[in-house]
Amino acid sequence: MRRSILIILGVLSLTSTASLAGDHHHANDHAAHEAAAHGIHGLHAWTRATDDDHALVFVELKNESDHEVHLTGGHSAIAETVTLVGFQMQEGEAVYVPIPQVPVQPEGELDLMPNGLALQLDGLARPLAKGESFEVEIVFDQGHLMMPVQVEANNATQHSHAGHMH
Amino acid sequence: MFETMADLWQALPPTFQDTLWLLALLAPTFIVGGMVCKGYRPFGLIGALLWRYRWTNLVFILLIAVSVGIGVGLIAQERGLRKGSARAAEKFDLIVAAPGSEITMLFASVYLRPSDVPLLDATRFQNVASNPRVDMAAPIAFGDSYAGAPVVGTTAEFISHLAGNLVEGRLFQTSTEAVAGAAVSLPLGSQFSPDHGVGDGAEHGAHDGHVNTIVGRMPPTGSPWDKAILVPVEGVWEVHGLPNGHPPHASDRLGPPFDPEFFPGTPAVLVRAQELWSNYALRSEFTRDDMMAFFPGAVLAQLHSVMGDIRQVMSVMAVLTQVLVTAGVLTGLIVLTRLFSRRLALLRALGAPRRFVFSVVWGYAATLIATGSLAGLMVGWVAVGQISRIVSQRTDILVNAQLGWAELHLVAGFVSLTVVLALLPAFLAMSRNVLADLRA
């Protein structure tokens, strides 16, 4: 009987340790997908794997400050230019056209997503492979936000962690 | 080196890239043809074979033509429908409505396939219309019809935005006047009472006593709005026994601003801002628990991505069909070469080299394949025009499908693959026993 109790306690202890380790790992994992600066919170930046010299970066942004901020563009070490673009239908064809800025209201959210707003990376220095990541500096009128970007599959429609609470 | 080549390629104009692709796809045909016919002039004999078995050859050509025509026609049609549906939605920058399905609202407000949807109330409409970034907030009130044509309540500003200047008459100036779409058969001055509802379930005579008069006609827009009758939104509210958006002392007024106290609600609002970035800001602002805002173009792009999958399936089916036809044609060519094997054996007996016979048979097969493929492009061109006409009639969306570079590339690839495979029957014909064929 005593032996059985000891075994059960041992299993519980191991499970608890594994769970704590898992939580820690998950927390690290979350941290790798979000960033905050100047009252702006960014989450789940991602792009699609590509061999082309251009790519679109999508991200969920929230303005947690008490004043309006303006998203204007970005920079990245792996691209010659990073431009804020918006999806549009022109003559029946889907195109992304440059946009000078987009305001985000206080406590407002702005989702950059496929068929909507995006940051367009042109002149990529290398192909992007699924699973790797790189950094993009998202530029606002109030300051910059360094954001890790996850490279998803070439046909992905969202970040692989989309929907997870952070 | 590779990067330099890639940069050079990207710098070329699209038409030049497409032309180079076409030539690259056709290159195997010319290379094989040049090698097979080098040193010989088999064309006279090929012409004689084509004429001698003209009816059999015609059947082969028709078989290839129908196969190629169906393949290219299907792909071109899908592209035409995709472009037509997108063009029809171009004027609808941003739609704001009560929370629900974006696709349902897209079909209802852009393609006029009405559904029962909740109304956007006065407070929310006022939020939208009073936003400083909004240039136009036009109610779109659907749900009534006349003789199958949707009767839609909106503003004169919306009509000008949708269709530009009228081709006939003028815009409405009272709540009982109407502007007809380009394809509505009612002439100017016609009077009608709208039915309540649309389609088979419409209640005829439900709005008797409310007579509208057609006073203007829009130019064609290539969208379902060509078959619609547009009336002032005030008129739609009045025929349903509701306040007309304006206080009693200004009840004759048409269009904005609407008085929130007398605003009964609208299924959808078309919102327009001068700048694209403002539309994104507005969508962000109007996406709330009690409202939804969406870009019809973006929703359509999602639907098109599903259609893109269908297009891939159709492309695979088209290629498979052509591969099957190729297999049939090659089998038929082998049988055909047996048909004139005695003549070829006689040719050999008279001293013709084996490679000359090889070039005659291959040239004969290549002529059938090339002629059939060219005829296939003609079949595809005619089929695309006819199918576009039928689809436009059925959907009210102007579908103007045309054969493009993708179809030319498909046919060029088919020709090259098939003429290379045609080396097989030529080889078999060349390898036949001359004596046995002469005695046969």
C-alpha cells in the first residue's frame, strides 16, 4: 500500500515538473511571437515561404496608448525596402498598392492580413523557408517596434499560432 | 549567375516573357522537326498521304481540336468569370452592416441576391455617416422587386458613384421617382408598384397605391445592378409604412443628412473615403461587436482562392483529357501507318532510305497534331464566347472571357509533347519488314 502511494506521488511529481517545464516553454514560445514598444503591442507577425524577391508580412497590432498612432512602414535587414501596402481590386485583378499611413485609434486594433493591409518586403536578400524567422522593424509616427516574423508554409493563410491567447 | 539571370528575367516586360515562354514550349517541336527532316524533302509525300486518307485525317484533327478546345475554353472561362465578378464589385469600397455573414451581405448588397438580414439602426448609421473620414455613406435598402427586377432604395449620390452620368433622363427628385438599370425593359415614364420581396415568394400587390415613375436610366455597369430599379431610400421606407428618414417638416427632402430620430434602419451602407488608407482606418473603426465592416474585394478574393483550387483541378482535368487524346491519337497513328505500310514498303523497295520513311511518317503525324491544335484554339475561342454569353445572362455579371497566354502556353506544351511522342509510330513504321509488307 505504502509502495503504491509512493509510486503515485512520484508520478504526480514528474507530471507536475513536466507541466511546469511545458508552461515555461510555452511562455517562451509566446514571447517569440509578440513585441511591445511605445504603447503598441504586436502579435503573430508572419509571412509565407518564398523563393521570390518579395514577400508580404502580416501582423496583429493593438494601440494600448491613449492617443492615435500612425503606422507608416518598416525596415528589415533581409529586404531592400519595406512598404505599407493595401489590397485592392483593379480591372478585376487583385493588387497591393502602396499606402502612406494608417491611423490606429487609442485602444484600437489593426490587423495586417491577407487580402487587406500588409508590409511588403522587396529585394529580399535570400529565399524564405518555412520554420525560419527574421526581424522586421515596424515604423509608427511615435516610434519603432522590433517584431519577430515567423515564416509559414507558402500557402498559409494565418500564423500557425493564430487564435492562441497571449 | 543565377541571380543575375533571374533579375534580367524579372526586368523583361510581361508580354516579352510570355512570348519567350511560348517559343520555349514550341522549341522541342522545331528541334525534333529539324532533326527528323534534315537532308530530306518529305513534304510532297506527306501532302499526298494527307489527301489520300483525308476523311480519316479529318476525324483525327477534329478529335484533337475538340479536346484542345474544351481544355482551353474551360480555363479561359474560369478566368473570365473571376474577372467579371471582381469588376462588378469594384465600386463597392467598404460595406458596413449589422453583424452577420460577410459572404451573405456581399451577395445581397453587391450582387443583389437579397437575404433576410438584420438592419443597421439609426445610432450606428449616424456613427458611420458622421465620421470625418467618410465622404459618402449611402444606404442600400433591398428586398422589393418589380417583374423580377430588384427594387433598391438608395441615394442619388450612390447612382452617380456606381454608374456616372445617366444615359437617359435624370436622377430622382421625389420619393416616387426611380432610375432604371441599363438592362431594365421599362421605358422612361413607365409607372409601376413594387412587389414586397423578390423571386417566387414576392407578394404581388403588397404595395399597391405606391406608384413609382421611371425618370432616368443608368449606363451599363456589367453588374447585376443593370437589371435593378433604383428608388430613393425614403420611398422604400414610406411604402413599408416607416418614417422616411427626415422630420415631418422636411419630409419632401431626399438624401443625407438623415435624422436619427426618423431613421428606420438599412440592411447595408456603402461607405466611401477619398483615400484607400482611410477605408482601412474606417474598417478598423467600424468592426465592432454591434457592426461589421468589410471590403467586398477582399471577401471576393477569398472566394476566388477557392475558385483557384477549382481552376487547378480544371487545369489537371484539361491536361488529363489531352493526354488521353494523345494516347488515342498515337494508337490511331500506329494503326494508320499499318494502313499504308504497303506503300511505305514500296517506297523502301524503290530505294528510299529508312530515315526518309521515318521523316514522312513523323511529318504526317506532326501535321495532324499541329492542325488539330490550331483548330482547337478556334474551337476554344468560339466556345468561350458562347459560354460567356450564357453565363452573363444567367448571373447578370458581364463575363468577357478571352483566350490568353495561359491557353497558348497550354496548347504549345501539348503540341511539343505530342510531336515528340509521335517519334514512336514513325520508328515502328520504319522498323517494319519490307518484304512482309510488300507481300501483304
